[in-house]
Amino acid sequence: MKPQSNIRKPIVIVGLLVAVLALAVQSCDLIRMKKDEATDRKPLARVNGTYLYQDELTGLANSKSTSKEDSVSRVMAYINSWIRKQVLINEAMKNIDINEAEVERKVLEYRYSLIGYEYQNYYIKKNLNDSVSNEDIDNYYKEHRDNFILKKNIVRGTFIKVPKEAPKTNRIKELMLSNKEKDMEELRSYCLSFSSAYHLYDSSWIEFDKLTANSPMAEIPNKIQFLKTYPYYETGDTQSLYFLKIDEYKISDNVSPVEFVKEDIKNIILNKRKVELAQKLEQEVYENAVTRKDFEIYTNQ
């Protein structure tokens, strides 16, 4: 379940920015149209009057962990990609009116954004406190309970599927309903030996539909009524027997228990901290630049 939160929006925007910036890097290749001049640079490919030089591939395949074959494949893939881009841009230049000044302005803008994003990422990794306490999670949960409404029925319980020919299947119910530690260990051992699918009670919540997937219980028409009626249930099909014990359940459209959304809340809190660090960095850099008089704005008199 993905809870709704206003905090996620900036992070989504940052994610979209990364995608745009990746396209910007490609754009740099597309518009870099170099003429063949007297030079000792080694050309690797040509499209009409535009050349791709060896030094432009520096860093592409020089990793120590990359094999020679992988390096060659990576370089050839880049060259083929470059050729495709160049023939496309040449065709575009012949058929549409390109405002090259506007293109250059956008490329510079993307470049500055990419550099800024890389530094922002470095700053966040260096300064982020990634420790989220249970108290942090509980406090956020209490303040935003309405954001954590269940969309599915969830349960705490035990589910076991065994082949019909498995031994001692009449013992499974007794073991499932027992609270004795030795019986729980016996059940665990039995599942390891004979069960084709199982989920043993471990205090964690799980969606009822996921728990009973690929079993006859997945076809139950009124699952809410089923949960209210059957704390224990067993059934079978032509090949297998299915055993279910429900210790606790929560119905959809109710507030989720905090345990079920703990990881979601942790991620929300961390994303919130990242946004705050990014904003702090931007403000600090600007204020320092003002103090040092690093910039001026010239206005027409």
C-alpha cells in the first residue's frame, strides 16, 4: 500500500528532473557538430561533415571491473547510437527551421541543472541522517492517520499448502491451533519438509489476497464476511490441501495498523529530510554568494 502524502511530490519532481537531464546529456551529443579540421585527434566515426573522436569517449569503458569484450561492446554501442542521432539531426536540419540559439540555451540550462543536481545529491548523501526511530514513525503516523487508509483486507495468520499425498495431514490443524513452542517448531519442520507454499505466523501483516493467492480461497466472493466468520478454515482441490488460521484481521477502508505501513512512513520521513537538505543547501549557497558579493544584476538605465 502506498499512502498519500504531500511530501512525496517534490521527490517525484526530482525524479522527473533526472529523466529530463538524462535526455539533456543525449542532446549534447546531438547538437555537437564538429567539422573536420587539421588535428591529431583520432576520428572513430563520421556522419557527413561531423566527426566523433576517440577522446570524446574517455571514461566510457575504462573501468577496471569491465572486461575487454564488454568495453568493446560498450564503445560500439555508443558509436552506433551516435550515428543514429547524427543522421536524425541532419534530417531534421534539412526539413525544419531550427532556432539554434534556443537549442543552445536549453542545453546550457540542462547542463547547469545536471551539475547542480549532482552537487545536491553529494550534499544530501554527506549530510542525511538516515536513522528513523520508532518514535519518529509513531509520531508521523499519529499526525497523518488519514493518509493510511487500507485499500485491501490484511491479516495476521498462518497459511499452509501441502500435496494431498503428504503424510500426517490430519496433524496440521492440531499444530496450527496450538500455542506451544514445541508444536510451532514441529509445524515449521513439517512445512520445510512437505509444504509447497506456506506463511507461518510471525506477527507481520499481509494482504489476505496475497496470502491466499493460487488457492480456492482466492475465489471466495465475500471475503470480509469470510474473515469475520472463519478464524480457522481448510479446503482442497484435486492436487492440494489448504489450511488457514486467522489470528487478527483489518478490513479495507479502515485505518491501517502502524506496523503495516512502517516502511512507507520511514521512506516518507527520509524523503522529507532530503527535500529539506536540498532547500537548505540552495539557501546557504545563495546567502554565501550574497555575502561575498559573487554576483551582480545589471539593469538598463
